[in-house]
Amino acid sequence: MKKHIKILSFAALLCAAGSQSFAQAKKNGWVNLFDGKDLAGWHGFNKTGPVKNWEVENGALVCLGAVKGTDTGGDIVTDKEYDNFELTWEWKIDKGSNSGVLYHVVEDPKYDAAYLTGPEYQIIDDIGWVPDKLEDWQKTGADYAMHVANGNKKIMPVGQWNTSKIIFNKGHVEHWLNGKKIVEFTAWDADWQKRKAEGKWKDHPEYGMAKTGHIALQDHGHKAYYRNIKIKEL
């Protein structure tokens, strides 16, 4: 009888712990942006109707790379817009692939692609990209064309899963890769403005200026795989 009571007590403790974990997770405010089953909560950038160039494979949201030879026309964005947030996800790519995760994306017919307004956490095959050699600002983990990844960067081989994170909190920005912080900067400060004025975005005044917008996944004409996409508003 005593043994039976101990078993019941242990089970009760496990149940209580599980309830506390669920309550804590809810309190922490994390929301799944992808349920592993369909594209609910996402739509084509500047588009309506079914998304045809992304699909779900084995619980992952997969870019089919339909926009061959270009970087426009295939991006998908969240239905909801966000300002301050912590975003985490897992990803992998094929050899020679290129993609990215963007935020504060503005939808408007005058923009051909999400990257024209939204800063991008670059995802690319640093080693196998062809035909050109990549600059550091083009490599995985960089704040694309603005801030390069530091020496903490450790990327998994092509075909293996990586874990990434973006934190945006009132202009303070961090990029994380596989548990290490690899980029940190302040949006809209003097250094940021200088980088924008002298680099790729000098002829794109709208780039990076929105303080709220959609989260986007980029179709750059290559296959890319995403899963466990979660966000917490700050």
C-alpha cells in the first residue's frame, strides 16, 4: 500500500510540474509561427491566394526555390506585424543555397521583394556559393549588407540543422547562431546611418526605417528548410 501511495505521489508531482511548465511557457509569451503542418499565418509577399512555392515536408517549412535566377516574387511573410520581439528558428540549406529571415517588412506594390524594406539575417552556403566569392557582409548570420558576423560564428555543415535567433528591442539588435551571439548593433544610430548611406542601401531610402512590420522568409531561387519558428513580443 505504501509503495502504491509513493507511485501516486510521484505521478502527482510530475503532473504539477507539467502544469507549471505549461503555465510558465504561456506567461513567457512564446507563440509558434509554424505548426509543422501547413502555412497558416503566412502569405506570399504582396500576394493573396494559396502559396505555391513553399510547402511542408516532414514537419519543416520548405522553400522550393521556384524563382530561379532571381530574388523577387517568392518571399512569404507573416500575416501579423511585429515591432519589438525575440524570434527563434531552426534551419538548414542545400549545397549552393541562399535564403534569409527578415523583419519589419513593409508590403506595398512598389516593393518587389521583402529585403527592400526589411533587415535580413542572411542564410547562405558560405563555402559552396557560386559563381562569386562572398564578401563577409553576404555570409550567413550577417545583418545583410550592414553588419558582419564575429568570430563566435560556428555553422553546421550543409544539410544539417542550425538554430538561430534575432532580438529586436527598441533598436537594440542581436543575431545568434547555434547558441552564440554573432552580431550586435543599434538600429538608426549614427553608425547605422553611415553604413546605410555608403553601402548597398544608399539608393533605397525605405530600407530598415520601419519600426514595425512582417517577418519574412526569403525565396532566392534555392531550397531552404525552416522549423520550430517561434516569436515572443517584447
